[in-house]
Amino acid sequence: MSGQNETTEEWERRVAAAWADIDAYGDDRAEEFRERVGELADELPEGSAVAPFERACAYDSTGHSDRAVPLYEEALAKGLSGYRRRRTAVQLASSLRNTGRLEEAIELLTPELEAEHDELDDAVRATLALCLVDAGRGREAVSLAVGALARHLPRYQRSMANYARLLVEPE
């Protein structure tokens, strides 16, 4: 299943409402939140790629990166596509980082630097920068972070983009 056309607008509204309420659950009711998301995921067709994605997000957002990783991987294996696929790349890489699997996280996110650009570009760069720092590749991490930040500055965009590039260019 492709991950496309397996949800309805009504289901998407209900899952968005669940996520809008996450802070109301707090740490003491995290399991209740995961159950709410799980019940919504259970409504999706068998073989759904979106169902394990939503479950992974619920585990990830309640402090269980270790339980999120296999669910993200399942979603990708089932053909998750579009915006949720790119979100999965960012979120899975973050979870891999949290579980000490840095090289896998870096390998997952690096191609996303060249992917079709969208509102997740800075999340890709920020997450990859964190992975690179943890892997002892600080100059690359700072280059990514400064390069991402440069686009948002009211002035000095060109200078900052050049400084970012010079951090990783061979001398």
C-alpha cells in the first residue's frame, strides 16, 4: 500500500485533533495518548503504511525512541510516501540518534538535503547537524546549521552562506 489514499479527510481531522491535544496528556497519561493514536491507526486498512507511522510518532513524542524506530521502518517498508515519508526520515533519524545509531541516521538524512524542498528542509538540516555533532563531525554540523540559518537572516545571507561553505571545503 502506498500510504496515499488510505485515509479520509475525516480521519485526518480526527488524527490532527488527537495530536493537537498531546500536551493535555502530560507524562503521566502518555500511555493513554498512545492508545488514542493506536485506535485511530487501527481504523486504517490492513497493510497501511500510515498506521505504523502514526504509532511511531506517538511513541517518539512520548519519549520512546526505541519503540518508534521499528514502526518507522515498517512504515517505510510498506511504502509510506509524500510528506509523511519525509517526516519519517527526520523523525526516524532523530530516534536513531537517540538510540546511538548515528551512522544510520546520517545515511538516512543526507539524501534529504537534495530532495524536493519543502517546509521540512530546516528540520532535516537541524536533525542532521545534531547527528553530525554526536558523530564528532562538528564543522559539518555548524556548516549545515549556519547555511540553514542564512536563508532566514534579514541581511548577510550571502556572507553567511559562504562562511558555511568554507567550513567544509578542503583548504
